[in-house]
Amino acid sequence: MALPPEPIDELLPQAEFGVIAEVLDIKERGKQDYIPTPEKPDMVDIPRDLPYQVLTLQVKERLFGALGTLGERFDVYKPAGDYVLRAGVEGPFFLVKDPEHKQPVIIGRYGPDNYTMTVVRAAIKKHGRS
Amino acid sequence: MPVRIQDKQLSQVMAQVDRQPTKKIDDNTVLELLAGVGDRNADTSATVLQRLTQPGATRQQQFEEAKAGLSSKERDDLNAILGRTDLQWTPGARNLIEALTGRAQLSTENQTGDSLQLPEALKNKLTALAKPGETLEIVNVSDNPQSGDAANKMEVKVDQWGRFSGQLDNVKEGDHLRVRSRGANGNVSNWINLQAQGMGGEDTRNAKIKAEELGLEVNGRGSVDLVHLGNGMVSEPNAQVRLTNQRTGESFDFTLNESGQFPRGVSVKGEAGDAFSVAVSDGTNNTSFREVAGSIKVEGAPQPKNLEDPMPWKERHVNADGTPSVKSERFTGPLFAEGVKVDDVKQGQLGNCFLCAAAAAAAHTDPDAIKNMIKDNGDGTYTVTFKERDYRGTLTDKKITVDGDLYVRANGAALYGAGMNSSSKDQMEMWYPIFEKAYAAYKGSYDKIGSGGSTGDALTAILGARTTYSGVEDYNADRVYDSLKKAQENGWPATAATYGKDSPEAERYAGQKVYPWHAYTVMGVQEEDGKKYVQLRNPWGSTEPGYDGKDDGIFRLELKDFVHYYSGVTIAQG
């Protein structure tokens, strides 16, 4: 589902931690759910979930919250949804702790692809996160 | 009362008059009396009558002919006839006899009935009206329904014998005239209506109407009352008037009364802000009411209409009990602000990128088509006309009317599609969210359009155009580029779709700011330094690969990258 990302002013207050990090490895991935067959070749945006992933991140910068120091590596959980990640991708990650998962969970419809760094830094300042 | 007439000829003529119920001495009868007076010696009354009725004989000649044979006995007879109170005279006939008896000068001017032919009953009314010393006011209400205009009005003085004459210009066949008398004390009689006949030609002048003196006022009962803002005639007596509500198309017909005014208590279906056209017919002309004479607007601001909203997207915005979990609020911004532009379209929290990309593509290549398809009804509602193509390829219009209520986020901003200035309820440009809402209503709900769709179908609904889809592969990259170039040259809208229905397909988009399973608007193609580029727009109105200084969703990709990220293009031809 290629919906626009949630407005950052709605997402940022939900986040416990913010880091700029690189995906080092995909440690685990879920199974692809049922894939709908489009009725017409030019049809897009038909609901389907891309599978969950467990990723290893390496921190490049801590943005807010007490998680991640420069160079630190830790695993995170990317829920099933509208995107998947691959090794080498770098960007801002907003994370929360979730008792259902051992790892911190990435929030935001497109994870690190939700917003540009300019938008992220301006929102952190606006919301007083550090 | 009949009196004894000594002259045999005069006695015979009067015996004929007395046998008539009306006892009328008109312009023909008086010539028989003159023949009876003019006979002398060898000239019998028959030969004198022959000369009196010759074509071209003037009143003066007729008078002289009779006077030549007038005896004192005949003079007494004529005085006796003039003295009778039971006779009906035309002014011209009476003047001839009065002149012969020395009571009056012979009037050689045309008398009533000479140029304007009137039915007998009306002539009698007019004769009765013309009292000596009074003034007659005569108004041509077909020329102008009101008497204030000197060009259509005449005043003549009635002399001591009840005669009058004058000339009213611009009277045409079938015209309606009104006559009344005014005494020296200012008292006026009732108006008498006359219709001009025998003026020559056909009745081709329709009634006129003073539409500017009519008003419509809301009466609080779901209708509007007609009010006459002036106090004169609105149009000709008995004219037929049609009022048509321009909003609903409903027509209401009325017949004016003898005074050329509407009956009391006229009301028609309408509401504040409605405009009514006014058409009038005299019963001969404009009987179809095609010619419109003016219009009347119902005073007051239109009451905003509230129509049922299409249900929101089930997956995210509907409660378990089937009610919306999001509220809607009224947006009142301009339908179009600074024209129609591609960046007016901003996708909201609905899975309908196909619709947004198609609408933006049409806005980019054919902004007039967007303007023409969405109409502001002026009452808080809008009508959007979609094109529907049947299996034979025949196009029909599908009109959908929606109001300005839009589902909103917690912060009050539009939840689904938005336009420019999207943070303001009274300034957001409305055409895209209204278009999207109407498309949802057309298809049944936001849910029906919020789970993906075909850009080709959307382009057909907007433009009625046929669309073609081409898959994009490495081997046909140049051919796809050429088709996009042709579309650009012809002003055809185009969209492009990304891969991403599954994980292997979607991985290529990670970190690229190009999104999987998404539709984009193709803005055009360019060739620079031997490299080919495709310019695209993300219908979110933001978020793009690279950074060109503006986060407006518009970016370009070299053709080899376009081929890597995009699975196909859709072009609407013509």
C-alpha cells in the first residue's frame, strides 16, 4: 500500500528512540503472505503486506532516547507492512519497545524512508526531543 | 325616446335605427341621414348616397353635399334626433349632424375608429368614457408596460361634444392600449383595455415585462414569494409569464390579471441564492418562452447543503459497528486557486495513488478538462461529471453531486486527498478533494477506491479517453521512452507504476525514496548530453529521490533507472 508516510508530527511523539543507522544484515524474514493478482496490468496499490524482518543496525548518530551510541550494533524488528529493507540502507529510524518482540520495533510506514533528514531534524527540534 | 320625424327619408332611416337593439348611429348610418338631407330636385336620396359613399369622399365633401339640400324642416328633424338620449353615436357621426344644425364646427380630423379599429363594445366604452372637458390618458403597454414613458403615452382633451383626437406613435398590430379619463378635479376613471387591430401587418411584438421590478423572498416554508417592488403594470394584461429556477430547472407559469399584474400570493419552489429566469408571452409571440426577458435572484446567502458522505476506508477508518471512526468537517476553500496545476493534488491516508496520479496527470496536460468537470453549485455542493464508457465504446456523462464535508485527522486537516493550502479549512483548494470524494461516491465509498485501482480507468473517468498500458523492460526502454515523448508532444496524460507486490520486487526500493506498488504522474521526458530522462511526480506531493532544493515530489530519473524501478506506463490518447 503506497500511502503517504504518517505526518511526522503524529509519529515522532510515539517514538522512544531515534537513531541514524545503517542496516548491516537481514537476520530473519517472514513468509510472504498471499499476493493478490491484479485484474488489470496497470493496477497498483492493492493491499498486501510485505513480510517482517529482523535486522542488525549499526548506529551512526543517536538522535534522541537512551538507545545507541556511535558504532553500536543491535537488532531491531521491522513489522510486516508496506516496505522491506536490505543491507546497506541507511537512514533515520524511529523505534519503540514492544513486549511482543525481543528487539526494538521500527515505527513509521516506510521506516528509514519515511522522511528526509531535514524534516526529521526540524521535527526533533520542534518537539524538543533529545 | 323616438320623436316624430317630418322628412320621409330621415324617418325611414331612423325607423331602421330604432329597430336595432343598440339604436346606434355609426359612420355608415349617418351617411344615410345625410343622403336624406341632401336630396333635392332631381337628386334622389339614392343618388346623393352614391356620391357620399364614393371612395375618397372627404368629410368636408359629405358635409357640403348634405348642406346643399338641407331644408328648415330637415334641420328641425336633425335637432330632434340629436336631442334623443337613447341613441348611441360615434363621435364622427354626431359631429356631422351637429355641424349641419350649426351646433358645432365640422371636425375634419380622424375620429376614434378611423385608424384604430375597435370592436363595437370597446367603442361604446370609449365613447362613454370621453366626457366633455375631461382628459383621456392613453398608454401603449405593449411598447412599455408602465405609463411613465412619454414615448408610449398620449393625453388628449375631450371637447364639449365628447370628441377627441390625437396620434400615438409606434402602435403595432395586436398592441395592448389602456385608456382612462381624468377630470379637472384630478379624479380618474378605471382603465379600459383595448387591443390594436387593423394596423396592418401581423402581431409580431411580444409583451414586455418589467423583470427588474420583481423580487423573490424566502418565506420559510421551503419556497419563495414573488413580490412586486413597483406599483404599476408588470406586463400586458393577461400576459403569460414563466419563471424557471436555474438551479433545479423547474418552471412555473402564471397569467397576469387585467391590470397586468401577478395574482396575489404567488410563491414558487426555491431557496436563498437561487436565480430564476423570467420569460413572457402575449399568447401570440414567444409561446415557447424561449426568449428570456430577465432574471430574478432570491435574496440571501444560499443555505449550505448537507449531503450524505461516502463511507470511509473500511480497513482503517470504520468502527466494528460499521460507523465511521473519523469525523467529517466542512471545508469552504476556493474550488480553484490560481488555476489547475499538477501540484494541486496531494494523496492522503487512502490507498488510491492510482487516482491521484491520474488526476495530477490530467491537471498537467489538460487543466481545462478538470475545470470543466467540476462545478461549484454555490450552495456548498459541487457536481463532478465523470465519463463512463460502455462495452461498445460509447461515452456517457455521470454526474455526481457531493458537499464540502471531508473526513479529517485529529488535527482537523483533511484525512484523504487534499489540495493546496491543506492546513486551512477555508483556504484549501478544493478541486482535488471534491473530485476524489465524488469518485468515491460514484464507486460506492472511499473503501471502494481506497484499496488500489487502475490509472487507466481513472484517466477514462476524467477525460473519456482510451488508454494504453505498456510494460517497461530493458529491451523496450527506448520504445517506451518514444511513446512518452509522443504523449508529451500531443499533450496526452501519462502515469507510471512501480513494482513491489512481493518482497523480492520491493527490496529494490529500500532507501531510494521511490516507493513500491505505487503510481506516479509522468511529467515529461528530456534528453541531455545523449542521456534520456523521465520526469515524474509522486502524488503525495513530497518525497523524492535526490534533493533538488524542493520537496515537492517532482524528480527525474535517467531512463536506465526508470526501467529498473518502473514496471509499466499508462497513456491516455486524446
